[in-house]
Amino acid sequence: ADESSGYESESAGGERTLTEAEGGISGRQRRARTAFTSEQVCRLEKTFQRLKYLGASERRKLAAALHLSEIQIKTWFQNRRMKLKRQI
């Protein structure tokens, strides 16, 4: 059971040059894209089917259960709502 936080920056070869990380736009490095596990995605999708919007307490509980940050949960739900909007 090899577990990681899902961040590419923690894996070997995850380093990028400053220019690549910046995207050539700003002086700050961008965070590596989160690679969600299939179990995390399944749980997120099930929760999304019940609740399109999460309150702070639900977000906190889900983040703890999935070993993700609240910001990752919030962003995932924002992106999922946009995906639903495009599909409709």
C-alpha cells in the first residue's frame, strides 16, 4: 500500500525548471497538479451527487476522510460544477 499525498512534486522526476513551473506569467511557482486516487474520485463523485455545494463542516470532514486539504476539496467541487454546467 504505497501511499502518497498525490503531489507530483514529491515523486522522483517531479522537478521542473522555474520557467516551466511559472508558465512564463508570474514570479511564483505553480503547485503541481493533484493526482486523485480512484477511491478519492469515487467518494467525491458520490458526495457531489448528493450535494452540489459543501458547507465548511462537510468540506472539513470530507478532507479529513480522504486525506486531502480543504482547498483541494473546494477546488474539486468548483471544477465539477463547471463540468456539469458544460455538459448541460
